[in-house]
Amino acid sequence: MKRIIVTIFILILFVVISGGNVCAQEKDMGKTLIVYYSLSGNTLAGCEVLQKGLEADLLEIRDLKNRSGKWGFLCAAFGSLFGRLTRIDPENPDMSGYENIIIASPIWTGKLSIAIRTFIDRNRFDKKKVILYTTTNAAEKEKYKEKNRNLVREKGGEVVGYFQILARKIVDDEKILRTIDEIRLRP
Ligand SMILES: Cc1cc2nc3c(=O)[nH]c(=O)nc-3n(C[C@H](O)[C@H](O)[C@H](O)COP(=O)(O)O)c2cc1C
């Protein structure tokens, strides 16, 4: 079942990126860069699967602020809540060789993570097809997704897709965190 879901997920990405013509994908799709931030590894796990499936390049955005431990969590939660930005590395990666950018982020207090919001804020995405991919505990409401799409649109990008992986599942009415291996669904 997992294999089927992931295969469908990657096929949808192919179709979206290639403008609906899967056969023309290899010729016309252009290069894809996956830009990600991941604090606890969930987002990265999904990105690694995507990287393999799409033969894309992978670029980590590092948050230069220490987010570890309880204090790190609190700063992350409050910083995110109040829309703060941070120092990241790299700040302005060279994306000139890529037509498609997948921006991957955990969701923090209903928003893209601080590092990824900073990355979007500091760069332009003109003429790029952008897909947002998030990992969350609870599914994002459409109005929050739209806010995230608008961040990219304001920077010139065309948002052609939005995908989520849930890091939590419900078993016997109990909310349980998925393991990294469960998130890293192998096609
Ligand atoms: C500071 C902070 C705030 C979070 N806020 C939310 C939230 O508002 N909604 C949600 O569904 N998950 C929230 N989460 C959970 C993460 O989105 C989820 O665990 C995600 O898969 C983590 O991805 P990562 O392992 O790549 O960092 C939050 C996590 C952190 C650390």
C-alpha cells in the first residue's frame, strides 16, 4: 500500500512539473532542485525519496540558530508564531540552472519553518515552477497553505503543487508519531 502511495505521489510530481505531459518529462522538464530544512529528520526523509525518484539535486538550508532542546523548541515556536526570520546558510544559493524548485519544510505553528521562510524571503523564484512540500503532525488548513503559496508568488515563483506528509498517525483513536522509516516510504 505504501509503495503504491509513494509511486502515485512521485507520478503526480512528474505530471505537475512537466505540465501534464509525462512523456515529455525527460526532454522538457528541466532540472529539479529540492531545497529543504529539517530539524528532526522527517522532512529530510521524504526529500531523500523524492531525490531518488526525480533524480533531483538536494540542498539543505541550515538555520544558524541552535534549535535543539526545550529552549530551542520554545524559541522556534515563539519565533515562528511572531513571524521572525533567522540567519541561514546558504542564504542565496545559485538556482539559475534549475527550472523546478521543490521547497520542503516542517510546519511550525501553522507556518513554514523559520529557516525556509527566510530562504523564500531572501531569494527570487522568477520563471521557476515551485512545489511546496511540508511535513506536519496535523493536516494544514487550506487558508494556511494559501499563505505559504503567496510567500513564493510574492517572490516571482509559480506554485504548481503542494504536498504534505503527516508525521503522526491515528491508531485505535490514539495519536502516534510515525517513525522516520515509516516516513521514508521506499518506492
Ligand atoms: C517549533 C515547532 C512547532 C511545530 N508546530 C506545528 C504545528 O503548528 N502543526 C503541526 O501539525 N505540527 C507542528 N510541529 C511538528 C512538525 O511539523 C513535525 O514534527 C514535522 O514533521 C517535523 O519535521 P522535521 O523532522 O523535518 O523537523 C511543530 C514542530 C516544532 C519543532
